[in-house]
Amino acid sequence: MKSCTTLLILTLVACADSKKKSSGLPTGTVTFKTGFPLTARHSGVFHDIQGKRDLVYFADAVTTKKLLLFTTSGNLVDSIPLGIAIDSLDEIAGLCVTDMYTVVLSSMYTNKLLIIDHSGKCSKSMDLSRALTRPNGLQYECWASPTTSFMINSSAYFDVALKGSSVPTHSNT
């Protein structure tokens, strides 16, 4: 089954001054041929400083297990394999491309972060479980936002929730 995504990108131009130049953003319809269905959690835009351009990324963590990088005009730039990362994390919750050679991934339930390189190999792995366990035994898990990137200005931001399985139960026996 082939899948593609079509995005309509509009340029907003002020009507007050007809001599003003456009912002330079592309207008019209752009098609990204991914070959897999898309989710907001595994897609986004980043600025490639070296190439001096914006790139759009889409990832499939289930079937094809790859991350695709496109130009804003829909041309495929690169494909990064995600299989090794998925094997380590079990399930990818958050994904953020920070540059052409670095992807930061967060797990769904295991409080792990991975940094992978362009070839999909892990360059750094962090388990946050110990930091998310209180002295009284209560455990928390971190969650990446389902709609926005969890990486902002080189910092990771997560929602933190109490694990119900760590709450002691009291019985009246």
C-alpha cells in the first residue's frame, strides 16, 4: 500500500502595502511520498544549518521502521533506519531531528532516551527510571507530547505521571 501526504502551504502577505515582498515561503501543494501512514508524533520540521534550509521529517516506527527527510518542496533527502532504536526502546513515543546527523528518541513506557546517528546507530542511551523514583518507592514515567516536539533549544521537556503499579495497596485482612 502506497501512502503519501499532501500539505498545503500558504504564504500570508499583508494587503496594506502592495510593494511589500513575500516572506519567501513556498505556496501551493507539496506531496511527500512516504510509503506509510503519518502521525503528528513522528513528524516535524527542522532547520538544517549546514544546508541552510528547512527539512520536513516523517517516521514510521511500526512497519518500515525508518525516518525520511524531505525538502520543503517534497524531494526525499535521506532515509534513516530506526530498527536498532526500536529494539532498544520497545516503542518510540517521541522523535526529534536536531540536525542531519542526530535524532533524539524517547520511549513509550521505559523512561529511556536514545540519541542515534545518521546510520541509525545509538551514540548515547539514557535510562531516567532511577531519577524518576522517589525514596518512598513511588515511580514516575515520562511522556513526550503527542503533538509537539519534546526537544526545545537543546533541552528535553516531558510530562511526568505517577505509575499506578508503584502505589502501595492496603488490604483489610
